[in-house]
Amino acid sequence: MRSTLKLTWPLLALAAALAGCSDDDSGGNNNSDPCAEVSCGDHGTCDPTDGTCQCDNGYAGDACDECASDFVMVADDCVAACTGDADCDDGLACNGEETCGADGLCQVGTAVDCLETETCLEPDGVCVTTVLVTFEDLGLGADSHWTGDATGVHTFVSGEATFWNYYDDTYGPYWEGFAYSSTTDTTTPGPGNQYSAITGVGAEGSQTYGLGYQGYMGTTPELLFDTDTGYTIAGAYFTNTTYTYLAMRDGDAFSKQFGGTDGTDPDWYKLSIVGVDSTDATTGMVELYLADYRFSDDAEDYLVDEWTWVDLSSLGDIVGLRFYLSSTDNDEWGMNTPGFFAIDNIRRIAP
Ligand SMILES: [Ca+2]
Ligand SMILES: [Ca+2]
Ligand SMILES: [Ca+2]
């Protein structure tokens, strides 16, 4: 209570003083300020000598709410009207040629329409792509596969990329990391058919494709491009392998049927693609759901069964890629979904 009293008395005194002042000078203030009743909006200031609005450049009218001549209204702002197409050119070619309309407003151009696998390159606006990796140069015959030679870590090279492979035949052939294949079996379930893409063919009708496998030895599927400083990858094609596809669709001894018995479980199987730059730092990540049952409308749930182009340009200038697989189907030993994917036709953004 004491603190309230202390505050109250000075406030009352101030209010009384203000009231007295207002009584004495009422009317005098209004008459002496010609701007008191004037509003010049957001684009002008009132001149105190005569109460007129001085408008900002491009604005006009008593309240500065109109555009001056040679200016046009764009989203509540007055901008200089264009007089020719050159006034509208934003300097970028890929978004098309901007034009000056009869109303003095710039019209957006028609963007360059590149193929899905191509990227529009400034400053010329040309659609570019350079295929770096096809796996065809590995010389694999029809309906065959290569998963490693002797126990240990190996690499193989296709085009401008070096792929890591781990192989161990101590207890029969076992591999991780990357392999390559031309096998075509799209119907046989189980690990005996772990070398086939569900498409039965390489991307864009080719024979040979790459296989990635995140196995229990912990070898991350990884590849390194033939560049020291890095370049921008446009993207690559990915799809499921037959083994993984059928395991998710139908379930098997090791992994669950995606969606569960009634088809409503929100299961997913995801490939995460990470870019690595010349300092071995991660530049970003792009994700591809190779299976996604999270849709509330189960008719939208899907398993990828075609070669799917994935744009990787957002990873920036990179020297390599790392691949990680994850799933909703796990137990204490790790992921139950067979951790395979297929890859083909890696493209670089280059003229
Ligand atoms: Ca343009
Ligand atoms: Ca190929
Ligand atoms: Ca669903």
C-alpha cells in the first residue's frame, strides 16, 4: 500500500497540470498547426508552412496516394513504368525474357523448359547435362553381377566416380558398399536375388546399374568423383532392388510387410543422399522415399518400382556422395528391411 501511495500522488499532480494547460491554450494549438488535420499517408510528409503534402518521388495527389506520371502501381507501391523490354530484363536467361507491357508493367517471361535430367545454366539459358557414370563401361555381360573379388575393401571405377566395395567370402560371398549388376529377375523374393533392380533393367533402358548395400559390417555406400575442387551434380536415377521391394510388399522371415496386415501402418523406407565437399564437410542431404505408407489414404501408399530421377543440385559443389538407408522396421540389431538400393546414370551440371 505504501508504494502505491507514493506513485499515486505525483501522477495526480501531473494530470492536474496537464488539464490546466489544455484549458488555457485550447484552440490556439489547432489554429497554429496547419498539419494537425492533414494525413499524407506512407508516401509523403506534411509541409508545416501551408499544410500541403510533399510527396515522395513517384507519388502524387493531395494525400500522396496516387502514382505520378511515368509511374505505375505495383502491390501498393508506385514504381517507374517501363518504356521498353530492356527496362524489365532481370539479367537471367533461364526464367525467360521479360517484356514491357502496354500498361507500363513488366511481364515475366517463359522459363526455359529443360528435360527432367537437365539443368538450365546461366548466363546463356541452355539446358545442360553431362553423364558421369553409367556402369556400362565396366564391361559386365548380360544377366551377371560383380560384388567383389577377395576379402577386404576394394574400389571400382565407372566413368568419373570411384565406388567403395567390401567383400568377404569366408562364409560364402558377402558384400557391402557398392556393386554392379545386369541381372533381370523382378519376381524371385529373398536374398538369393539381391542383385536385381525391380525394373529388371538399367536406367533409360541400359543394361548395367549400380547396387548399394548398407550391411551389418557398417560399410557406408560411398563414391568419390574425379575432381579435387568439386562440381555440381545434377542428379541420378534410383530404384528399389527386387529383394527389398518384395520384402516390403509381402514381408519375409526377417522383415515386416509394409502397412501391416490391414495395410494401414505408416511404414517407410528411405534413402538419404549426403554431399561431401573437398574439405570432407557435409554440404547437404536429399531424401528419397523408396517406400512410403504414411498416407492416410492408403491408395496413395507406394513402393518405388521405376527408375526415379533425384535432383542433387542442391548439394552444391561436391567431390563425393554418401548413402544412408533407414526404415520404420527395426529391432535391437538394426534395420530389418534389406538395406539395398539401385543407382544409375549420375549426371553433372556441365556444358
Ligand atoms: Ca529473365
Ligand atoms: Ca546403366
Ligand atoms: Ca497409409
